[in-house]
Amino acid sequence: MPPVRLLHAADLHLDGPVAAAEPGCAPLAGQARARSLERLVALARDRQVQVVLLAGDVFHTPRPPLAAVLLLQQALAAWTEAGARVFIAPGNHDPWQPDSVWEHWREMPGVHVFAARPQGVALSDLGLWVAGAAHGSSHVTEDLAAQLPAPPPGLSGVACQHLDLPSSHHKQDHQPYAPSQLATLTAAGFAYWALGHWHKPQELCQRPRVVMAGTPQGAHWNESGPHGAWLVEIEPGGAQSAHAELVANAPLVFHDLVLDDLLAAGDPAKLLDLAARALQPERQPGDHAACLRLALEGPCPLWREFVGERAPEGREALKRGLGLAGLALEADRLTPPVEARELAQRPDVLGGVLRLLAQAGQDPELLAELGEELAPRLHPWTKGWDASRRGQWLRDLLAEAEGLAIRDLWLGDNGS
Ligand SMILES: [Mn+2]
């Protein structure tokens, strides 16, 4: 038998929002998730995929609006009409619970929605075993992956599961997202783990192949870079691993960039070149719209192009030059091409202000004291900040004040 071809996607969040980088991008953002699903349908057709795996958070909410349900049903119809079998393992955003979209789901031939009880399905004609389990609520603290029935002898195992794993970003114990361990997954006898939950696409193990699909369409700046779905090939009849390749095809791609070494950017072409180079490693190949959040910081000969009256023109030129659909430009920390340390030597008011700011930044006691006073006044979102994060916030504030002082006071002496 030839290898089985599968498509693995997760975290489609079909009824979830996508941020508009600027007002003009609203239509693009509003259509991005639907376009992304269309691309997954086309990809499966073009590559003659036999099995489609959707590893949870297909919907953003347990009871999504009709439009989102219809979107998915159209895609399911297209996949199954092309001969593919589809498996869905609902996640924490779209759990299989009473009165959810899945409880009222109309059965479709060729489409299998896993319920909360872990289950395996034999596709004997393909030599494949597909196992999975739904989240039964939005707060699953048990390890669902550990309960999946192992592939029987003679079938290659594929596990389709929405789950969390320990990561450097957060402690994972008792997280309500079906937490598991990589060692549990790799010991379970499956050739391929089709996972969902983390929105950044990544491969976690090669043998067996363990893959977090990532969302096929980023929602905002924090979900930047290429996104899409995985094309997987598995030898039938008892394979130990699989081949997997990310096909990045998100219709709208976010980029998040800071440029803070701009003294050499003496003309617009040079600045464009710096930005294009910095952007290059994160770019997605193929047809898509790109939205960039760009922070320009520090001393730069071109600062007047991005601060004050000329800012809209400067922004537009950058946007055009980089071929962007949207650009959110942050130039609050851009300053004239002078060093704050040199200016601080001056006997005038600018020098005085800069010395004051520099002293404050180098006084750990003062910063700690301010940080303590700050703590009870923080917004609920930021109340969890520890002393070091509060210190960073204060230093950021000082850096911004420094830029402001140089821009507004340096002009007085040096004309415009
Ligand atoms: Mn999730």
C-alpha cells in the first residue's frame, strides 16, 4: 500500500475575531478565517488528501453563530466529496458539552466528531487507526492523551487531540486544557500526534512525529509569522513515525518588528532596506496580505519623517515600500540623531532633564520604591506583575520620557 496522505489543522477559531491593523484592513481581517478555511479545502484537493484531522478549537465558542457552522459544513462537504475522511476532536473553546454545537451536530457521512470518551477508529482500507477524545468542558484537568486506545497490531496509529504540554512560557500543572507530557505521547504507540492548542506551528518530536498544528490564521500581532496546516504522510500497517511538512498559506500574516539601530538610516531607501531585511526571516511565501506593527526607536537622522506633521506621509511611504496591507507605526521613541549621554552634559534645561532621567534609571532603590507604590494601582490585567516586570515598566517609561525630552527640547536650540 502507498503512504496515506493526511491534512492536520487545529485552532481554526472560525467565529473568532482577527485584529485589523488599521481601519482600512477591517474587511480583510473580517474575511481572513473564512479564506483560510477555503485554502485548507483547496490544499486537501490539490494534494489528494485521504484523511483530514482537526485537533480542536475549530470554533471559538461552544455555541458559534450559524454563519460559522455553515462555513465548516461547506468545508466538510468539499473534503468528503473529494473522498477524504474527516476527524474532529473538540477542544477547550468548543467542548463537547450539553447544548453545545456538537451535541446538536447533524451527522455527515465521512465525518467523525470524537466525544468526551476516548475512542479509536480503524480505517482498515488505509491501514490506519485514528484515536481522539473531545474536551467535555472548558476546564478539563485530566490527561486525555494518556487514555487514548493504542493502535491495534497491523495499523499505523494517528492521535488527534487538543491538549497542553509543559512549556517555557507557563507552568502547566493543573491547567484546564487536558495537560499531558511529551513522554506520555511518545510512549503510546502512535506514529503521528496531530495536536492543537498552541497557536504557533511547531514540531515537538520526530519519532514518533508530534506536531502542534498552530492556528491556520493568526488573530493579532502576538500570532505573527507564517501559519497554515500540515501535510502528513504515513506508511500504512504499523509505522513508528511519519513525514510532516507545514504548508504556510494564511491569507493574512502579522509581523511584529522593532528597529532600534537607526543611526545609519540616513535616507528613506536605507531605512526601507533595514526594515525589509529584518522582516525577511518571518515572511510567508505565496499569495497573502501582510500587516506589520513596526516600532522605530532611538536616534535616527530620519526622525522628522515619522514624528509630527510629516508622520502620515512617512508612514505611507514605508507601507508602500514594504508592500504591506496594513502598518501600525510606533515612533514615540524615535529621536534626533544625537546621543542622550552627550546631550546630558549640556548646561541647559535639556541637559538637566536628561541627567534627572538618567539618575532615576540608575537608582534601584527609587525604582523599587516606585514599583511598590505602583503595584496596587495597576490595571487588573497587569496586577500579576512581579517586582522585576514593574521595574521594566518604569524603565520603559523613563526611556520614553527621554525621547520626548530630546525631541521637544533639542528642537528649541537647533531649529527644525
Ligand atoms: Mn485551545
